[in-house]
Amino acid sequence: MKDVQQKLVIPKDLQKRRILFARMNLSTQEKQQYIRLLKGHEGEKQFYQLIKNNHTTNSIFLHDLLLQSNNSLFQIDHILIHAQTIFSFEVKNYEGEFIIENGNWYVKSTKQEIRNPLNQLNKSDYLLRQLVINLGYNLPVKSYLVFINRDFTLYQLPPNLPILLRSQLNRFIQFLNKSHVPLKQEHHQLAQDLKKVQITDSSFENLPDYDFKQLRKGITCPECYMFLSRERQSFLLCDNCGYTETLEKGILRNVFEFHLLFPDMKITTNVIYEWCHIFRSPRTIRKVLSKHFIFIQNGPYSYYDIRP
């Protein structure tokens, strides 16, 4: 793919949940929500890599858009803007055997009914078409429900449904690659307009309640999320998986995690010293903060500005 304008990143909602998962006792429901979102993101990442590595036609690829149309919120996992069509993809990372009977979806082994994922697709398809029109564009929208997991099986699947199984994706990408119509300026402007109207308000995240005093302090491993211990003079070590990193890198990572959870709290040496927990003195913290951030002198209320 020649034109990928937006890289796939971990949503802030999921980043925050990952931090909270390691630092507080979540309820069973909150843990299940986190695991569901994490698995969903893994599926989206697989789809992103598949398209990025195999789709060669000039196009624009957008991801994880929270939008509003007709006073209704809706989320799109991936949008692929071609010269003649806007493709929208809702990616599911389901695994196991499912069956469709009389329009209803069931787990095959237990006959437990699940929410029909096509309902969500149909809603977002309608709202996206209305939004594109309201933005002043006349491109058709085609939406697909993608099941990315190789261990997913769906029985009695009607052939006319807008569903793509993992085994069908290579053929679908080949179909996309047959189009050689170049993009115009309006396509790039549409991408910019969609990114401009996307909603980033954190009030939609529905996170568990938390506060600074409640959360466990320390530096967590970015690989297994266990807490790191200090090794030698300049490295941190994870006793669980063997991950190592420099003190500086670990401190910086923790600063940004803290700021993600508490954007209104001031970044000070003492606060980050308490947040990291494992250091004997705040001297190392102060050295790293002074090296990477701007010090705002304000007497006893001095702090570091971490804005780029």
C-alpha cells in the first residue's frame, strides 16, 4: 500500500485499562471488559498488518474512529478510502464454532445466543453514509464484518451477507488490488475531515473509578505487566519474563503512564518518585525529568512540563 496516512496505535482507553489492570483490584466484569478489548485490538492489529503488507493499490487507511452522525455515536475499526468506494470494516476476533439459525447467532456447542454482530455493522454503515453525505462527499460506502481469527467457524452462513472470514481475505485483497484509479485531492480531504470530526473526549471511555492513593506503585513490565525490580546501577529487571530496560527508559515510560491516568496532576520529582516506588532517593528521578522535560519554576509548586 503506497499511502497509509494513519498508523495503528493502542487506543488510550485500552492503554489506561492495561495500567489499571496491573495496579488495582478490578471486578470480574472489569477484567472481562479489559480482556475483551485487548483481544479485539489484537484482531484489529492482525487485520491492519494483513492489509498493509498485501494491499498495493493507492488508498488511505484510517483506524479506530469514534464518530457522531444524526446525534448517534458509532465506532469504525478501519476505513479504506479507494478512488471509487469507501470500505468500512468491523473486525471481530471471535474463536470457536458459531451457527446462524433464523437470523439469530448461537455458540454451536451450547446453543447460547449471542448478540448479532451484523446489527452493529448495519448501524455504523448507515451512520457513516449519512456522515459522508453531510461532509459534502458523494462516495458510496461498503461495510464488511471481518472475522480475523483462523480458529473461527460459522455454520449456515448465507452467501449474501457482508461477512469476510479469514480464509476469504486474500481473495478480497486481490479484488481491491485490481483497482488502479488514482486518488484525487477530495479523497485526501475526506480523510482529513473524518479525522477532524472524530471524538476524543475521554468521558466516553467508561473506565473503572480510580485515584492516585488507591493504585499500586512501581514500574510495570511492558511485556507481562508484572512489576520490575532494580538490577545493578542502571537497569531494571522483570523477574517473571526476564525483560530488561534502562532506568531512564523505565522512568520515562512510567511518567507517561502517570500522565495518561492523571492528566491534571502536576509532574513533580516527588510525585514520580512515589509513583515509581522502587528508588532509594529521588535523585535519579530528578535527573531524568530535568533531561527530558521543561522545568517550570514556581516556588514550592514547581513542576515539569511534559508537553511536546
